[in-house]
Amino acid sequence: MAHTRTWDAAYEATPPNTQNASQGAQRIREFKVDVQERLALDHVMDETDDDGYHKQVTFEEQAAAPGNLTNKYRMYGLVVGGKTELHCLDEDGNEFQLTDVGKLFILGTNSSWTKGQAVTDVAITYAATIAPDASLSNAFWCDLTGNVTLDQPTNPKAGQVLTLMFKQDATGGRTLTFGTTIYGSAANDWVLSTGANDVDMLVLYYDGDATRWRALSLHKDIDNAL
């Protein structure tokens, strides 16, 4: 956005002390315009109660990390690999990078978590053929009221592991058939437990190189007190 006037040393030197006082009103109006133009880059300035709220936060690229300050937390942009990335600096001088080419930096690093991590399991409405959406979760549950065919889950990520829980209804005997796009060992037992209300867990792995889902294991009748 181009500004009406450039804010530099010459601008700050105006008006000179020799200028007529009658021109002060015009200078004040110009100053209001100049301040508003700069505030409006990141702030709401639409003559409503929202005036002054941030509509965005823009970080100018820094030549180097700023120094740490007591009781202060700093965020800034630094160039990494030719791209400006968001960084943080705490009061103790601990700096860490937040972003990396459009994603969270931590997602591309070997990390050690200090707390448990989990996803919410997603219920699949029974149908004769199901194809879970792998972008929704890593854990799925389906209550069987008939035989089911499992087609390959959609929207996978390379290396993704899915668990699918199948629960028999009160009738039991519901069967699982794999679609042609699921691969696994023919030597394994892929037959579901047949008892009423039995619960089995199927584990799948997405092989990104081969672009196919591989069935790893079927854990049968796992809803028993031990």
C-alpha cells in the first residue's frame, strides 16, 4: 500500500517553528491521515466499534534474532532457506522456529512429546461397502448389521496407520471382505469373529511408495475382561 506521504526525517521536521500557526489545522489533518494509513495495514479502521482490533499481524523480515527481554515474549520473521519463517524468543533467550514452508515446523522434526497424543475415533455408518476417509482420523468404528466390504480408505498420507474396529450385532456372523485395493498376507486369518457383539480390530498401513493400503493384522474378539 502506497502512503500519501513518506515518514522520514524530513517529514518529522515539519512543520518548522517558523510556519504560520494558521496552517496548523491542515498539518493535524495530514498527520491523522498518515497515522491511519499505517494502522490500517494490520488494524480495522472502518469507523465502527471494531476500530483498533487486529485484522492480521504482519511480521517484517529481520536481519537477525532480537535480544531477549525480561518478562517479555517476542515473535518475529527470519529467513530460513530463502523463506521468511515465524520464530519465537522467550525471556530466557530460548528461540524456536514455528513455521516451515507453509506448515508447522515441528511436523517435520524428530520430536519427543511430554504428554500423550490421541485422535478422536470416527464412527462409520454401516453400509454394504465402506471406504473410511483417512483425513478424518486414524481410528474408526463400525457396528455391523450385515456383511461388509472394505474398499481402500480415501485421502491417506504416506506412512499413515489406521485402526478399524468392527462390532458384530446381536445376530453375529457378519463377514468382512477386502476390496481389490487392499493388500496383505494370504497366510493370515482375516475372518471376523462371529459371536454376537464380538469386537475385532483391523490394522492398516498406507504404503506411499506403492500407493496402496496394506493390512497388517486382525485382532479378534478383543472385548473380554482379562
